[in-house]
Amino acid sequence: MRIEIPREFERLGAVRIYGLQKVYELDAGPELNPPARDDAVVRSLSAEAIYEVQREMAIVVPVRSERLKLIEGVLVGIPHPCLVIVVSNSPREPTDRHFLELDSITNFCRFTRKQVLVVHQKDPLIAAAFVAAGYADLLDESGLVRDGKAEGMMLGTVLARIMGRRYVGFVDADNYFPGAVNEYVREYAAGFLMHGNDHTFVRISWHSKPKIVEQSLYFAKWGRSSRRCNRALNQLLGHFTGYETEIVKTGNAGEHALTVELAMSMRYATGYAVEPYHFIDLIEQYGGITATEHGDMRRFVRICQIESRNPHLHADKGDAHVADMIVGSLATIYHSRLCPVWLQREIDGELRKDGFLKEGDTLKPVRVYPSLARLNVDAFAAAVQSLVAGRIGAPIVSIATVR
Ligand code: GDD
Ligand code: MG
């Protein structure tokens, strides 16, 4: 892959947010001997180097009631060396959709000779593992893991940790283009190669999202939620640096990857607020603005943003869904202890003006889970291990391979 070196970054304490990096070649050829000389603006990363990073990577695919053909297409796009972890929250009744997913994934595994770890978010055995690990925060009144994409991602992160992977990446299950999925995962690896593997966070900004506008294809750049979310995050940053900025382009990036160590140290916001809250948590913990919980300001957190080349086309979930995402995203910023009053007023005003908040409503805080550092990984692994006995016969629920 040939990729641009970031031209700028914004710094807040130990957090560095790098400017968007463009990709110039999806495949820049093999490792040359002697290595090709890069110039000052681009770097070429060999296919071998990318492959080596992917061998240490788990890709988590959160699924809730997606069409089987879409899920299969996503699995097809994930490079072979990556460990795939599918976390499903699809209904089990009246139709057992998860059973159908298992059947389809088993078929995929048969053809690819690949093991895919598949777990169901509502599996009581998984809930028991969280209890055993002293992290019951994720469970609801019924004693099972709560609904939500973030909740599925957190479970996937813990499994990636137990499986001994160094990096964890996420791709949505409703992507129509396997080629786009393949590109995202290669870009995750490129980000780690360029920025190192200590507290590095790689986020993808889609090049475009095709839509039909008046019977023609239109390649939109920003989604309705990303536009607002990026602006508010940039305003928050600018407030502390004293310089207006547009550095953040990936506030809502569902496609992202980070080191497992960093992922296990972070706090998470529920549902779709998860991505913007990454920024909030990192700035609150490492921004050096107020006393930090992590304390170690000598380790930089590097947030790298890469602009993908494939258009992004995914299932349309409707306007109400986008409205929820807008409100959830802005609520994480509004309720941050760092959010200045003027920005709170601006967010509140914008939500009212555009009809997302009605007269008398207030912007409610979203649920935030404590850092996964509190979870006892060994206890979780042991609990999962002991659950395996009851699973014999399940074809690709390779939870049995958990070590
Ligand atoms: N495990 C699990 N549990 N997965 C879920 C859940 C859940 O409760 N809810 C949704 N998912 C899965 C979906 O099946 C899909 O694969 C993925 O999470 C994203 O959900 P979508 O409903 O397709 O979200 P979106 O397309 O509107 O938004 C995506 O892009 C945004 C950026 O524009 C998401 O990735 C957002 O998180 C992201 O901010
Ligand atoms: Mg989607």
C-alpha cells in the first residue's frame, strides 16, 4: 500500500490526532531488497509487512439481524490471517436468526478452511463469564449482556485479548462491498505500521457514500451524523488548544482498529455513541486537562485517520436511526466534564433548531461503562473455557480454542 504521511497533527497532552492520510496505491508491491526509498510525503508498505500485522489482528464483526448474504460478503473481504470474531445479537425467536447465521458461517468456514469465533451477545454463558470476571456492568436486569453495538464490540474486544491478539479491528456486517472491507483491514495494518503499536488507534474515513439523487448516482462525502459530530469534536479541541481546527474527520467511524492494550484500558459509551466517545475518553484520560486516571502521560496516544478509496455502501436503516445516532453522539460531547458551557449551549440549540430535541426535553447522558481494565481477563478466560464442555458439537463456535 502506498500511503501519504500525515501532514499535521493536533496535540492535547499525550493525545495526538493526525490529519487525514490519503491512499495512493492499494497494493504497492512486494518487499524490495534493498528497500525502496520513500520520499518525504508518501510511504510504501509491502504486502508482506501488512500481512505480518494482520497475523496479530482480530476483526470483530458485530451483527444484528443482517441479511446472510451481506454477512458472508463481509467475511469474504477479511484477509485470511486475521482472526474473525462474530458477535451476534440477532433474535433467536420466533425465528432463530442466529441459527441461520451459524449455518451460513459454517458453510463459509468449510470453503475457506478458516475458524471463525461466533458468540451470541445474549448467551447466558457469556453473561456468567462477565460476572466471574467481576465486570457485571454490561448486564441488564435480566442478567444478560445489554443490547447495543458497543456492548457487542466490548465482548469482541475481550475475546480478542483472550485469543492473544495484539490488535483489534471492527467492520460492520452490513457492508455491500467485500472489496471495501478488505481495504479497511489493510488500512488498519498500514496505520499500525506507520504509527507504531503503542497506543495507536486507526480510524477510517470513507471516501464516499453513493446515493441516488434525482435518478443519478451521487457520491456524498459526509453522513448526516458525522458532519455534526466532527464539528462538535473539533470545537471541543479548539477550545483547549486555542486554535480553530478541522482535524477530526472520523468522529463516528464504525470502521476502526486499535491495540488490544489500549482497547482494554478505555471506557465505552453504549450503542452507537461508542465511536465519538472514544475521543472523549482519550481526551479526558490523556489530554492533560484535568487530573488523569491513567496517569502515564509519557505514552502518546496516536489517533490516525485514513481515507479509504472504495465507496461505502451499507444497509439503509432509516431516518429515526440516524436521528438517534446524532443525539447519542452529541450527548457524549455535551456531557463530557470537559465540555465548556458555550459549546453545550451550541449543541443544545442545534438539536432544538433541527427538531431532535422537543420543547421541555433535555439532552440525556448516555450510559458509560467503566474501563475494561477492571475486568479480570484470566477469570473470564477460565469461565469461557469451562463453558466449552457444553458446546461440543457446535461446528465453528471455536470458543473451544480459547486459551
Ligand atoms: N452485536 C451487535 N449487537 N451488533 C449490533 C447491534 C447489537 O445490539 N446493533 C447493531 N449491530 C451491528 C449491525 O448489524 C451492523 O453490523 C453494525 O452493528 C452497525 O450497525 P448499523 O445499524 O448498520 O449502524 P449504521 O450503519 O447506522 O452506523 C454505522 O456507521 C456509523 C458511522 O457512520 C455504525 O458503525 C456506527 O457505529 C457508526 O458510527
Ligand atoms: Mg450500517
